[in-house]
Amino acid sequence: MTTAFDPYDLAGTRLANRVAMAPMTRSRADGETRTPTDAVVEYYAQRASAGLIITEGVQPVPEGQGYPDTPGLHSREQIAAWREVTDAVHERGGRIFAQLMHSGRIGHPDLLDGDLHPVGPSAVAAAGQVFTHEGPKDFVTPRALTGDQVREAVTGFATAARNAVEAGFDGVEIHGANGYLIQQFLASGSNHRTDEWGGGVENRVRFAVEVVRAVAAEIGPDRTGLRISPANTLNDIAETDTEEIYRALLDAIEPVGIAYLHVLETAPERRPLVHELRKRFAGAFVLNPATEGPTGAADLALVEEGVADLVAFGRLFAANPDLPARLRAGGPYNELDAATLYGGDRTGYTDYPAL
């Protein structure tokens, strides 16, 4: 029987086990340069026993930043700083993919340099607020991307993917989930365009498909993954045709042959859709289950039962840097301090004890 502790060949990248660290925004980058700090290096090195680490969301271009103190992959200084992270993880036998996240309309001008402004497929503001250095502020109406700017955004993902490989990453994960730019194009509630990038299903999946193609062409499909979160309402996303959208998306990217699909399950009752997506996708299937509990042990059965090739854990990895060993031993598990998840110093970041 296959277990979550067995090695896995991810399109040529050898993983020590099938327990993945899910991407989590932690807001610990340098606020001026958007580079990972020494604390970030230590944080990821501590978690190198994961079969695969997927980093926090990393903005591919400056205007893609959505939260305070998040890192980028669009400058030489950032590439050099990320190399320290990847070297530290590799020295401990780990594998690490950078998650490329363009937040689109989710953000605020106060978080961006100069005259940059949040952008989106259409000039439709999200309901709600975003945290800034001055406190929570309402989302603003984004600037609707022109056709040329949409193509520039696609290129931005590909360039950042090339930068990631230069920085030593084993690959990249394209963030198409959680209400950020790619999902904003997928969802009819945020995409009101009438050109080739909006309207019917085929047009609304086009941006996601073009990003996948561009990244895979730049660094190879074997180094490319995609994360999606069907039916996720986070960040005021409204999908009126979820199943149709994601069937069309998977059918369109299938010929590209990317390494993996990472599904964030939004609710336990969505498991039938997870099963369908698993059947439609030929590559590795990574599942971040909605059922992630205080120990995660029950979710290991997802690998044993063939529901997923890898199972991804978020908050459990934040609090337990040696999570695979704890899962194998049946605990004990550190309790997460939610108050220190976003921003701050090393408290609640690199000070969780290992076994």
C-alpha cells in the first residue's frame, strides 16, 4: 500500500515523502526591498523535511503585491536573497517551489510604490478590506487591464518563473486560487470584459491558460504547477459556473503537461468535484483538504486511498516545522498561535520547537 511517507517522483524531481507544505502568506519580507530576510531563510530550512515546500505567495511584478511585507521575484536583489533560501532547503535535502501570486484587485495603493495601483480584469472593486501598515482599509476600484496589459501580465509570470529557477527553486506554482488575479479572470463576478479575455467560459479561462503555457514554455512543464480553489468565495469572488469553468480549464491545460495540479478544497461537500478533477488531470494531484484538523493524521489516508498523490498542510506546518516526523509518530503537535501568523518578528515564526 502506498503511504504519505513513501518517496515520490514529481515529474523528475525526487521527493522524500508525499507530505507537502502548503503556501501561506507570513508577511516577514523586508518592507523596502521585498526580499526574504534571514528569518525567512531559517523558517523554510526548518521545514525542509516536507516532501515539497511551496512558498508563500511571491509577487511576479511590483503591482502584484496585495499585503504588507510580502516578497517578490522581479529584481536582482530578490533573486539573490531567495537563493539563500533555496540553498538552505537543499542542504537539508528538501525540495521547494516558489508560488507566483499576482493579487490583482486585492490590495491597496498604500502597499505599492509610486503611482502603481491595483489592477484587475475589470474595474470592479471587491467588497471588504485589506490590512496595510496604517491599518485596515477598504479595497479600491482596480484599474481594468487593457488587452496589451493582460499580455504583459502573462509575460510577467513567465519572467518571474525564470527568475525563480535562477534563484535555485526546483519549480514554481502558479497561484490561480483564493480570489487573486487569475481567479478574478475565471469568475464572472469580477470579470465583466467583452473581449477575448471575458464573457463565455472559453474566454474567461484564457488568461489562466496563457499564463500556464508561458511559464511552462519558459522553464519547462516539469517545473510548473497550478493551484486552484473551485467555489472559493474568498476575497469576494463569485463563480456562477464553477464546474464548467474548471472542466474547461483542465481540458485546455492538459496538452501542456504540467507537473502537478494543487487543489484547495473549500468545503468537505466539494469532495465529488475533487474526484472529478483528479480524473481529468493526468499529472500529479496535490490536495489541500478542507478537513485539515488539529493533527492531520486522518488526511494521510487521502494518499493511501488514491484521492491524491500528495497531501498539503498549511497551519500544521506553520506550528510544526518537523511535521512529517510528528505525523509518523502520531504527535505530539504544537498549537498554532494565530496572533503571530502575519508580520512581526521571529515570534510565532521560527520559534516553534521540533521533536
